[in-house]
Amino acid sequence: MGELNIYGVYVPIFLIQAILAFIIWKVVCIGTDRLVEKEWIALPGIFNICIYLILLWLIHWVFIQMTT
């Protein structure tokens, strides 16, 4: 993928994708917290990690599709 040069500091593209996925994940957590309170989700920690990884994969896939 590469990196961006921001005022002499190299920032990996994957870091930008991870931050974007984290912001979207925080918004999604607002909805899933209701399910955790109702105890519909047994292991919320593992569920949240899986949701974050899925979002990160989707964002990474979109970035790859946009560059090719």
C-alpha cells in the first residue's frame, strides 16, 4: 500500500485505515451495547474484536479497490 509523507513524517496507509475503522466501530458500538445489556451477546469482548476486524478488512478492501 505505501505511506503518506505529512510534513516529513511518514504515516502508513494501514494506520489511517485502522483509525477510520476504529471511529466507525465506536459508532457501531452504540447500537451493539443495547444487545449486550439485554444479554443477547454472550462474550462482548470477543464480539467487539470481531466487529472491529471485519470493519478493518472492509475498509482495507475498499482502499485496495479504489487504488487499482
